[in-house]
Amino acid sequence: MATYVSLLNWTDQGIKGYRETTARAEAGKALAAKFGGRIVSIWWTIGPCDLVAVSEFSDDESATAFALALGAAGNIRTTTMRAFGADEMSAIIARTG
């Protein structure tokens, strides 16, 4: 499974419903499962981002479909980055010759 790190910010709609944020996180976990993925962890943060999440999906297309469906709910905007663990990075480096 590929790993993704997402930086999330509430929209105006999302901040108005901040009291439901933990319930929305659980709904997000269920949505990820619909796309064959899983949310590994979610943190609520102070600073330029409202939340940080780590997720796993089988491919970039599934991760993107999930992000689109999540964003369509209107509560958050996401910036998602593909992340590589040490073993994956070693394999990438080995491909360079």
C-alpha cells in the first residue's frame, strides 16, 4: 500500500460545524475504506493546517478519488503528498544505478 500525508484545512462550512469534527473523521475513515484504503492516523493541529492525516491506498488513482469525494462534502480542502518509507526510498535510489 502506498502512504499519503494530507494537510487539511476547514472551509467556512467546516469550521461552522467544528463540533462534529470527530464524527466527520470517523465518516472519513469509512469513506477511505470504500476506495480500498484506510486512514492510519488523524491529528488536529495548531498552526497553518487544521488537521494532518496519514492514509494508505493501493494506488494514486484510489487516493485521488477518495480526496475528491472527501472534498466534495464541503468541509475541508486538502493538500496530499505521496510519502515513501525508508525501504521504498532505498529501492528508488537503487533504480538510479
